[in-house]
Amino acid sequence: MPMTPSERLRARLDPTLATADAEWLAARMTERRGSAGDVVVRRGEWGDTLTFVLDGELCARVDVDGAQLDLARIGPGHWFGELQFIEPGPASATVVALTDFVALQTRSDEIDELLADRPQAAAALIRALLVEMCERLATTSAGVLERTSSTEYKIATPEHRKGWMGELLSRLFGGGGQR
């Protein structure tokens, strides 16, 4: 039998979180469905929404000098919009659905109710978002930094940069070298 949305949330947030807390959170989130090709978030547009993907696959991307760079694939059990949820403002990337999708969404103004009524759920949500952001930062850093010794790093030169971040930095800042 497939997991319910609250069970998926609980599994991602903290398996020891009380079932009632996960159910309470899921009940306050809005379901969003979309089709392949839908633009869910547009870079630069103001937002305050956190999205938890239940089914489907989406892609975060940016356009740099007319070229499209895919930053991350976002599938079931993962979040996007965490920066706008924590600090409402313009989106840093466009998120496009690669497949049909189902997600749960909540807005930043709902965090106060969560903190007041379900502090354990709020803490689990904040921890999960921090873990997600740290994973993305570590992935990004691995593509940008080059180890020069056991304790020193430098910005990787264009020929040593890995993945989308290296390509983005090369396009934004040119030839590179040590900075």
C-alpha cells in the first residue's frame, strides 16, 4: 500500500515525529498538481512558498547568456522554495515540471501557527530544510572549490570546475583562475 502524504512528510522530516504532528502539517498544506512542461516557479518572481514533492520530477534551472543550465532535479521526498519560505523574495531559479507531478505547498506566513501549535513539527521541518540546503551547498562547493592542500582550497579554474556551478561561474566571471 502506498504511503500517505503525511507518512511521506514524516519519513522525510523525522521518522520519530509523532504521527499526529505529521498529519497536522500535511492537513495544512495545499496540494498542487501539474503537468510536464509547467513552469511552477519563475526566476526573479516574488514568492514565499515551500513545496514538498510527492510524485513526479521537476528541474531547477537558470538561463545565463541565453544558455539554460539545469541546477538540480527534484523528485519525490525533496523540497524546493526553502529560501523563499524562510525569507520571502525573488526566486533564484525557475522550476519546471519534467513529468506530471503532485506536491504539497505551504506559505511562509503559516510558520507562526506551526511554531505555536506544533513546535516539534516546526523543529523537524526546519532541520529538514537545513539538511536539504546543506546538501545543495556541499554539492555546489564540490563543483567550485579545488583542494590545494589538506587545509586549503581555491576557486577551481574553469578546466577543473565540475558540473553546472563550474559552467555558471565560467559564464558569469570568465576565465577564472585563483580569486
